[in-house]
Amino acid sequence: MIKIEKLNVKLPKFSLQDISLHIPEGDFFTLLGPTGSGKSMLLETIAGLVPVSSGSIKISGSEIAHLPPEKRGLSIVYQDYALFPHLSVLENITFGAKYKGISEDSAVRKAEELAEKLNISHLLTRTPLHLSGGERQRAAIARALLVDPAVLLLDEPLSALDPAFRQEVQDLLKDLHRETGITFVMVTHDFDEALYLSTNGAIIKNGKLVRKGKIRDIFNSPGSEFVAGFVGISNIYPCTPMTDYVKLSDLNLTYTKERAGSETRLAFRPEEVLLGSEIGENNGQNSFYATIKGITAGGFHARVTLDYDGMEIYALVPRKMIGNGELEPGLPIKVAVPEQSLHLF
């Protein structure tokens, strides 16, 4: 288990403030946040690359906050891979072995085993310049795993990859985590990555934790306007909660779920907004008519912008709905937002 208690890091232009996290042993944990939020700084603080001002970092009960990086039992994979351009893939993978007291023969043997597992055995004599992005990432992961770390830290491991390689490396990370049982801690700004890979996570904003828990719970119950926007909810509006409904403009939307009583914002996901023929007899709750303002077609879905009394509402619908005459700019259309799709905060 990684146990972080009241961690503070103070640098001239940025600080981490009162961070407390418990990461279960063997978990795949994701640190999320926008660019500049402090998520990579937290990862580097765990790794020992950024000094702790106050607080505690423990791994399996042992305090590591003031240990040098090589004594922490961790490995880190950087966003840019940090491979030595003049060394072969094999030399890169085995580079840290001598600092861990691993003999050259043992290091080469382990490197070959990892290369086989990561499907880069045929690349061991090449230099990084002659590798694809996905191959460089695999080499960097092999180097990190060579020393049998208790924790593998991953700093935006997918962000520099072409889309063609991204899913491939996601699947690789998922398989490696399952096979090794190592605790993975990954930094990303992509919530879809976190949903695919992680069980638990935390969201950081301006050096502070603003939400933590199971990734699926964060997705389903964001709890704040910032987190809602971060997890992809684009429909967020000021509202007036009443006893068993929410007043949005002149709409009265049924809402009977328990609430705190201080909420002033209503949110719902564009993919949960139903339009026209999508609305059946049993899901016509909270329905009204709006005018189609614009349509942006994507690969499998289309984003529809609606106007209701000057308020823009966004819906994400299957692309097959485009072109059948039902969705055309300027036309009115029936809209429904089921109660279970509504979030108040």
C-alpha cells in the first residue's frame, strides 16, 4: 500500500497542498487533472525527484519521503520515454541493473524475458532512433520492470503515442498489471484512459485533491462543477432545486434523489440526452421541445447543439440518425433527459 498523509511540496512557482491518499497494494491507480494541475509533480514527489516540504509517504508501512530515489523500490516511465539515444534497446533496458546490484548476466537474461513478453525481442540491437513510438514505450516499460519494483509510476505513458499505438499500449499495460500484480500509479489528463485501465483514482486541481475514489464512482457522481466538466459533462447550468423537481429556466425536471440541500448547479451528459425517435414510451420523462441549432458529425456519433429559450443543450447521438430528415438545423425536436442522468452540486 502507498499511504500519503498531509503531503506538502513548496516550490517557487507551484505547490502541492495537504495531499492525503491511500493506494491499495496491487491497484492500478490514476492521478488525473488538467495541464499544470500538479499531477506529474505528485508522481515525481513519490519517486523522490521533488523534495517534500512536510508530510509522509509510506510504502508497505516504510517511510520513504526523505529517501533517495534509488532506495524507494520504485520505477518510473516518462512521457518522452527517456531512452539513451546512443545505446541499444538491450543496453537501455539493462542500464539501471548495476545500481540495484544485479549482475550483468542476470540483467541480460531478465531483459530478454521482458523483451519476449513485450514483443520487442527482434529490436534489442537497435537504437531508439529506429523504433516507433509504441516500440520505444515498450522498451521504457521493460527497463522499468527489470529491477522488480514494488510500484511502477507512469507519467502520461500514452499521450505521445499516435492513435494507432495508443490502444495497443493500453492493452499492454492492462495485461502487465494483471500478470505482475505490481501497484501501478499513472498520470493522465484523459478520463477515458482512466476508465479503461484503473480501479481507483484522484483528480487534482491547482495542487489540491478535489475528488478521489473509484473511477466509476467519480464518472457517475462527479460532485462538483469542475469534476463534472473534467469527466466530459458539457451540459452544466444554474438551477433552482425544489422538493421533488429541479427548475431549469421554465422547465420543471423531475428529481427525487437525495441531495445535500445547497446545490445550485444541474448537469447531465450529452450522450444521455435523448432526441426524437430515441425517446420511447418508458423514457419520455423530463421531455420538452427544443430547436436544432447545429450538427457536428464525428466518426460514430454526431454532436447536436440545441437551443431552448436561449440556453444551449448538447446531445451526442448515433451518426446513423444524421441524414434521415429527423435531425436538421432549424427544426424543432422532442428532447428527454431521464432523471437518473441528472446530477446536482
